[in-house]
Amino acid sequence: MVAAPRLKGRLPTSIRIWSLLTALVWLAGCAPSQVETQADTPIYLDDLDAILERGYIRYGRQTWAGFDSLPQEGLPLQAYYRLAEDFALQHNLEVRWVDIDDFVVLLDSASNGLVDVVVNNVTITDARKLRYGFTLPLTYSEEWLIGRAGVAFESLADGASRLAVPEGTAYLETIAATPELASLDLVRLPSMMLPDEVVDGIGSGGYDVTLMDAGSARYIVDRDPAFARLWTAPIPRQLAWVVRPENELLRARLNRFLTEQHIGGRRAVVDRQDLPGIKSAGTLRMLTLTGPHTFFLWRGELLGFEYELLKHFAEEQDVRLEVVIAPDRESLTSHLEEGRADVLAAAVTVTDARVLAGYHFTDPYMFVDEVVVTASTNPVPQTLEALADRVVYVNPITSHWQRLSELGVPMVAVTDNTEVVLNRVRQGEYDVTVTDSHLLSIEQAYDEGLSKGLVVTENTPIAWVIHPEHVELEAALNEFTKRYYRGLTYNLLWQKYFGNERRVRRHEKQRIVGTRLSPYDDLVREHISGYDLDWRIVIAQMYQESMFDPKRTSFAGARGLLQVLPRTAAQVGVDPDSLWEPEPNVQAGLRYLDWTHDRFEDSLALSERLWFSLAAYNAGPGHVRDARRLARELGLNPDLWFDNVEQAMLLLSQREYAQRARHGFVRGSEPVKYVRDIRERYRVYVDHFNTLERGNPDA
């Protein structure tokens, strides 16, 4: 395994060098793999015949690439990793992933014998062809110049503007070959910087523009009005994987495999095809909105009931699932009609009005009740008569408005989405609302401030929506639903997202006696050297995560004392299978917290950087960056967490803000509560120790 230097801070003027252990990435459904230390990593300069003889293939990838980004209209990078694993499986090879921080080191890793294949979007250039062996192009991508919205490209030509790109990238060749770009002041960024971090440097004023692949840039400019595409390079670039130039047999076998897998390019933005065409293209496109039950990003994992259910269907059809996120609910049907996606999966209720309006539904894959909801502190209406005396708040675009209208229930129209309406009911701003029972289950799993009342309608069907001409896709989805509905896989997914067990626990106060805060004080103190942290903060975080239970597992599979996901553990060099053991769990948690700490500039106040790091540990750095950008828009201080960025974070659960955030929906109340609870408990710890010291100086 390769441990390459990492650079702290986001600008060349504020960086410090440190080494981060890296490890193998273990993905579900991949060929057998194992963790090996850097000292155990041998150098091999041999071709496929020797690889087959030794029984495993080594794949190189950039550390954390794709970990903290939400795919908006394209395949997540993990799809390439799965493709590489399929190649290994086809050849009865074990997979050994090697994560490398530095992109320049990654490019050379195949030639140097550290890996057999570099699995990444590597741009093919004439200069690189002299050094590296490329597979067939997996896709093509334009290069976009990204800058602040409203800036004209012509205005950059005076040379006063600063153009920043990561060191070692092919963008440097494009700049040198483009007179208008070559005249700009070039800023060379650390080669391990990821696209989202590069663009944030423009927002913070570190430089003015950057050059980026359209695949990386599109989701930023489409969802963040502060940035825009200022210029497009005239010739699209080919992107491929890299092998040693001498490994002709391996390259030929990879090329044949990639051709068989139809990786010649992405589907067009507008592409209406039935199931045979979908299979030929190798991609099923799911149209949805980000939300707690559809599709969202959590600690680097793509989650959502709709997403996981359709992912099972796609795997059965031997195609990859691509997610297309609509800008708003009103755009869903037009996107589907235009051929921008194949299946609309956004918990759409089947109603007569929608059928008359042209919705073509599959067989239902879910049945829910429409229920009356009020705050737990208020009387709960159990009859229509009791409901008539209350003020009922409902969004007219929902099916609930139609149901209640048919029953003659007076309502107040609101434009809020479901999560916002329920939160306002919980807080007492709204009296009563109606929602689907499975969505109420999600809310009650996080907060018991809501109560269920009258069931307005029982067993309301929810189904997917497709184009009416796609009869083979409809038949396949219906057959899938018939087999899966209420089966083992379906029930496990249902329990994961809508089960009654609370996923956020009440953190009762533990009585602290003497100098011992937990059974793991000594373990944390042993491993915290080298981190700029008070060990008591980590103990407070540990209590928040697991209540000191090393065997605890979250709904998404996070494990142990610091609730580390297996994929995260692999990224920081810890065996995922060891996460229920206290020591490796603490090691993984500290390394991940340090990584989140590095996502924020060192110019921040020490305490603020800590609060941002903890919020990122809980929700992911991308969501925290979204909240900081939103805070700036709202006139709040993006460099202060409490009463500033945390207020913006709360808004990211509202569709109005989530749909234009780079990383989509996040249940903002979670990181807000998480950081506040840790701070409160840490203060208790500090006060306790201060009391001990005053009473006994030797304590």
C-alpha cells in the first residue's frame, strides 16, 4: 500500500505536509480482497499471465475520490470500481485496492509496479501516451473554465486574473495550448485537491477561475448560481484507465472487457429507450429528488429506499444505475417525457387525477396510509369531526390535498415540502397536517415530537412512473415488484429506512465519578498524540455516537464506538472487519475526524474548525460546505458554526435549498444537535476536571 503525502489547507500558501495511512477499498459484492500494509506491498512489473498465476490484481485509485460528492446526472465514480471488480471476477482474481492521495503519484503507480491498473478518469494526451499505457476511452469529456457567474471570458485576457488547477493534471497542457488562458496568472494547487475543494477556492477569493472536466463541473454550475461556465475547450478529451505500456496482454483483455460492457460513452442527456436499449447502453437512469426516503449522501455513502430498491433491479438486469436529480418536483414529469431518464422514482402516489393527467404507473411497490399528524404536546384528532375544528396545513401539489378536498376538510395551502411541514408541526407553528405513514416513521425515528392521529386513507399505492411506450421495461419492473414485495430483501430495506427503532437516541446524562469518563479513556489518550485534539472531546463524541457500546451498529452500517462505516475505515487504513473492536475503531475514527478537519482552511479559529470538523464527521464535509455557502448568501458568517452556519444547515432539509445545494438533501437538525450535544458534554467534562483540581491539586 502507498502512503503519499497529503497537504493541509486549500491554498498553496497555507499548507502543511503530513502522512495519512491509506488502505484497500472493500466494496459490497466485489471479488475477495484483503488488507495489506505498505511494507507488504511488493513491486510487480509483469503482465496478465503472471497476474493470473499469483491470483490477484492490484487496482489504484485516488484516496477519497467520489467519497464526498453526490452524482447529479451521471455515474458515480464507484461504478468504475465495480466495473474493475467485475473484470477481476471474470478472471477469478482477488481484488487488492491501493489508495493513493497524490494524483501525480497515482498516474505513475502502474509504470512503477505499485499497481496493475489505475482506475480513474485519466485524460489521454499526446504527452501522456509517451509514458503511460491507456485502455480504450471509457468516456469523453469537455473541459470547462469555471468562474464566478457574470464574469465574461474576454475580461480575463488582461492577465490580472488568477487561473488555478491542481498540479500534474492535463489541464496544464490545455492552458499552455490556449493563448487566452496562457496569459493568465497560473496558480498550481496541490495535486490531491478534489474538484469541490478547487471551486471553493474561487468562492473564498484564493483565485478567480479554474479548468475542470465537464463531468466534475456540471453538478457545481447547475446547482450553485454563484458559479458559471465561462469557456469551453474546443476539443473534448478522452478519459481512460492506465496500465504499464509493456503490459499489452492486460491492456488487450481490459479493452475487450470494456467493449463487452458497453463503456464506449455515456448515454445522451435525451435518450428514450425501452429495456433492450437500456441493456445495450448498460445504464438505467433513475429520476428522483434528494430526500430522506429517495436518494441522499451520508458519510460518503449513497442511500435511500428508492435508490437501493432500483439498484437491486438494475443489478438483476446487469446494468448500472445512474441517478438524475430533477431541480424541483414540478420538473419530474417533463424530464421523463423528454427522455432524460427511464424511471421516475420519487415516492409518487397513484391517484385517478394523476392517471388522467398522463402518468403511466407500474404496479405499486409500496402501500402506505395517509395519516393525520400533530405535535405530541397537542390533542391528536382521531375523527373527521375532531379534524374539522383544527387548522390543517397541506401543500396543494400533494395527493393529500385531493383526498381531504374530497372529504370536505378545510385546509390552509402551504408551499413547504413534507419535511418542513412536519418540522413546523413539531415546533407548533402549524397545528395539523397529513402525510404518508412511511414518511412519518422516518421523522419519528429521529424525533418523537410528532403523533399519529386519524388514518385518512389506508393502503394508498405508491409506484414508479415510466413512459407508456416502454412496455418491456414496465413488464420487467412489475415482475421484479411481484417477486420482491415483502420478501427478505424488501423487508430489510423497509426496516432500514422506515423501521420503528429510533436511529437517534436520547443521550441521558451519565454520572461521572473521579477522573474516569469512560472505559476507553486510556485508549483514546494513547492514540490521540499527533492530533490537535483534547482527548475529552473524543470521549464526548464517542458517547454521542455509541454511548460507549463497541458493538453498536447504525441503520446505514456504521460500527462501533465512533460509528465508522466500513468504506471509511478502508479509506483510512483500518480493516473494516475489525471495527467492533475498540482499538481499531478509535484509530479509524480519529483518522476520519482528522480528514474532515483537513477539509477546512487553517485560517479558521481553532474552535470553529473543530465544530466544522465534527459537523462534517456527522453529515459529510460536502454538506457542511453547502451550509457555509448558504450562510454567506443569507448574510450570516460562514466562518462561525453556532448561530450562523448551523442555521443555514437547518435549511438544507428544505427542498427549496436542498435542490440547489451541490450535495442535495441533508437532515440538518442532525449535525446541529450532534455538535451542540458534544460541546455541552465536553463542557461538563471540563468543569468536572476543574472541580477536581480545585479540590485536590494532585488529582
